[in-house]
Amino acid sequence: MNIGKLDFSIVTTESWCLILEFRCPTMLTQLHVFQFMLVPEDRKKDSFITSAGTFCYVAMPFGLKNAGATYQRLVDKIFHPQIGRNVEVYVDDMLVKSKSAGDHVADLDETFSVLRKYRLKLNPSKCVFGVRKGRFLGFMVTQRGIEANPLKIKAILDMKAPTGVNEVQWLTGMIAALNRFISEAVEKSLPFFKMLIKAKMFEWDAPC
């Protein structure tokens, strides 16, 4: 889909529980931000030893204990004027949302201006531009708002009848992820929970 021209370069390299309320966007763009660069004086704090010598990261890896919180604080700060209006962002996953194709070009231009200002780079293999719907933080975002992810529904429908407690726990976990889309989800899941209470007498019966 042609949504206009934008003056922005996506740079490659060699080598989203959050419930959002969307106001019926008609056009979406999904962006994925690369790691943030570390200032030189902090790189030695993330050094690691290998058989070939001692090395350090030049970009912040997600393995650090506070990496996720640091990412979130930064994106909350720099995208604060846009969050809730035409952008939603969680750590390194971003969604630019617009009510029309014309607005979308302007919204992307505003977003890219912020990315340029703070020298942030995007991963082109994980970016999708100008779509009517897309996945964000495990949910489907469409013109109607937030909907259940079809892949999560299919995983439950394709699942064979549980043969043990661990499989029942796995099933209840998958259903819990869809609770907001299921009417009376807790009541309908009661047979599963009763079975877990009587774990020593496992039986997949009619109520299940």
C-alpha cells in the first residue's frame, strides 16, 4: 500500500501484562527499535571474559537486570507527547496508529523525527508499514480495537485432551491469556481448577 514518501533511513546491522485501549485506528505501522548504545565510560561495566580475551558490549544487551526498565523509561520520556495519541510503545516494540492514510504519513514523520533526534535505529526485518491490522504485545490491533490473537485461539483448538496435571495447567494458562475476550471465562474454567485441586485423581471427564 502506498502511503506517501518519508525522508527516513532504516539502518541495518551485520550480524509489547499491558492492556492498551486503541481508538479504532484505520492504519498501523509496527516498528522495532534496536539496542541503545552505551556511553564509552560505562562499557567496561558490562565486560565479559572469553577464551579469546575480555570484551565489552557497545550496546545495552537485554541480559542486564535493569535493561527492560531502562528501555521503558527512555521510550516513555522521548515519546511522551505522542503516547496515547498516535503512538503506543512497550520497551522496544512500537505501534504508530492513525485514523487515515493521510494522517499516517504525518504521524510517521513525527515519530521518525524523534527517532532521528535521539539517534535510534530500527530493525527493518521486524517493521511493517501501512497495514490495517497487526499483532502488538500478543494481541491483534484492528479498526475495531483490540481483538484476540487467532494464533492463540488455534493453539487451544488444536490441543489434544490433557493426559496429566501439567497439561491442564498449560491449558489454563493459555485460556487466561484470552480471558478478556471470553464471556464468564472464570466460571467456564472451573472444571479445570477443580481437577487441579484433586490432582491425585486425574480424570478428563465430560464437564472439562
